[in-house]
Amino acid sequence: MAMNNDLIKQLRISTAAVDFFTKQQQSLSQLAQLSPVIQNSLENKAFADLIGRDLGISNLIKSLPQIPSLPASMTAGLEASKALEYFRSQEESTRLAAKLFERTSDFTLPSMAYARSQFHDFSSLNPNLFQQSSYGLVDLVSLEKTFGAMLSPWLNVNDVARSLSGVVEIHQLARTLSIMPAFDHATSDLIRQGLGDWRDPITAPDVVFEQHTDRAAFYDQQGFERALTDFPPAAFDEMADQTGLSTETTALFALFDSPDFFALDAEEDRRAVVAYKCLRGFEIVLRRFIHGAMEKQFGANWPKQKLPPETYGRWVDKRSKVESAQSEPQPLIDYADFSDYHMIIQRTDNWNQVFKALFNRKEDILESLQRLNPIRIASMHARSVGNDDLLLLYVETKRVLSVTTAYWSRIG
């Protein structure tokens, strides 16, 4: 059941939240029919332990027949205030319904007590868990907050250890990027253990940019660690948000606000929009940074002095066509291609006089940009986006943005 776009805007709540509530209301309807079966299931110790004998769930079972269904009038334009009141009144019921209904799949939303006990058992069997973790920084309090804040099923009941390991790795990756220099030697080396080694020039086959399955296989060839992203999409998105991994990236929306770029009729469309808008905003920031740093070092005429003649000519030609179409011309670097950024940064004099002090090792920043290329091209053509695409996007844009932000703060 979908709500109209005008009502969503009036509610001032996210499309994802609306999707969650409406989906779980459908679950509630099915649960109401299964109420006797569920009540019997609660007598099974393993099942009861999994949901933690949650009092709220017990109350939900009793109240299932009385929970009102989503008013059909919502799709016709129910008053925003009434709709919001309805969603708020049903939020707890829909959250609890998710716990039970999603139990039928491979992934479940465990209680905090159950997750804590499983993690304790797992860590007892792996005493060097955090030392062996790719990102090695221990913060048990934040880790527990991540577990406790989850609303989407994330624990694979068929491979609990893999799920726990994945959450730890995502958490520690985000923490590493938050407290360590983004292009420090150790940071780059450790991130490489999770995302793979992309230092050598890579030419991806065209099929990689068309289908996510082919792109995932390509990532695996580079050494991508699958445990990092082996979660349902909704759970991965929550983890990225809870750990702060996606914070800087999604903030780029403000630079490219185009809510009607796609019709948000499917989850993969929403994620494609996230990737497209983030990458578009990221490129705007990257261009401004390169232009500002180069202009400060070499002067306003740096493109003519520091670009190969054919590249400079291509930029000028693009701008002249825009001017002839009577559009307002932009700074010359706005007519650059993504591959031009590689060329500018790695040119010997540019590197030594401008970028070396910011990125430490040339291979690290070039690797960072290279990791973004597959998802950049795929998102430009509105292809489906996977957890692995978003992880690469979040990590690498976060790293580069930390440098650009520090640069502008330093020079005022």
C-alpha cells in the first residue's frame, strides 16, 4: 500500500519510515491470522530466547485482533496530522511485528539480551577477536549501542558468527575513519584488508557497470571481504547510519537536491538515488577542492599552465559550447571528467607541491578514487545498488571529505 507523495511531504517523515510502517502493517494483518500459532511458538524455549520473552511482544500477541489496519483513505489524501498521529500510535506495534514476522526468514532481529549473549559466546571462542579485526579499535559501549538501536533483522540464524563478525568490522571501520587520519599509512593498509587492493590500474569490463551481480564478482576479485555486507539492505543501511559511516556522504544531498530524479517506487530505486546524489555532491566538493588548492599554489591561470594541452583544450571547448547555448558558464574545472582528477593529482609537480602534504601517498588517493569508479558509472545509469557499492561509496567519500574539510578549515 503506497501513500501519495504530497502526503509524505506534509508528514515531514522519510519515505523509508513510511515504507517500514506500511510494510509492517501488512505483516500485522498476517500475524493476526497466525496469532494462535505464534502464541504456541512462544512456548518453545529456543524461539522464546531468540525474542527475549519480550513483554511487548506478549502484549502484541494479545492485542493483534484489536490493532487497526492502515486506513485506506490514506492513499486518497488523509489529513497529514491524522496520518502522523496514526503512524506514531502504531510505531511500537509495527516494530514488534517486525521481530516476529521476519523470524521466518534467514535473518532475525534479536533481543539485546540474546545478541549480547551470542556475542559473549563468540568472543570467548575468539579471544583475539578485536586484535584480529581488520580495524582493531575496541569500543564495546558503542558496539552495544549499535546492536541495541537496530530495528531491522540483521542476525543470520544460520551463521550467527558471520553476522557478529560483520557488525564488528563495520563498527570498527567507521570508528577508524572517525579517529585516525584518513590517508595515514596504517589506515590505508587496514582498509585495504576489508575493501581489497585497488592500487594497480584496473580496467573493469563493461558488464560490471550494468549488473550488480557482475560488479560484486569484480569486487571479490579485488579482495573485498563479504562479511562486511552480508546483511539485508535495510539492516546494512541502519548500521551505516548508526555507526556514522554514512554521515558525511549523505550530507552531500544538500549540494544536489533533486527529489524527483527517480520515482521512489522500489527500495533499489531509493538506494540508486542515494548513490547518485552522494556521488554528484562529492564530485562538486572534489572539484572545488582541486581548483582551490591548485589556484592557491599556481594562480588563477593554473589550468592552462598545469594541464596537458589536449585536456585544457577539451575543457575550453566544453565551456564554449555551454556559452554558445546561452547558459551561464561555470569555472573551467566544472568541465572536467572524473579521470581528469587522477591526472591532475598524480602529475609530479602537482603532487609534490600541492597534494603530497594532504594525502601522504599517491597510491592511496588514486586507489580511493579508483574504488569509486564502478559505482559512479553504475549510478549514472540508474543501475541497482548493493551493500558493497554503498560501503565503497561511504568509506572513500568519507576519507576524501575529511581531507577537503580540513584543508578549507586550515586556509580559512
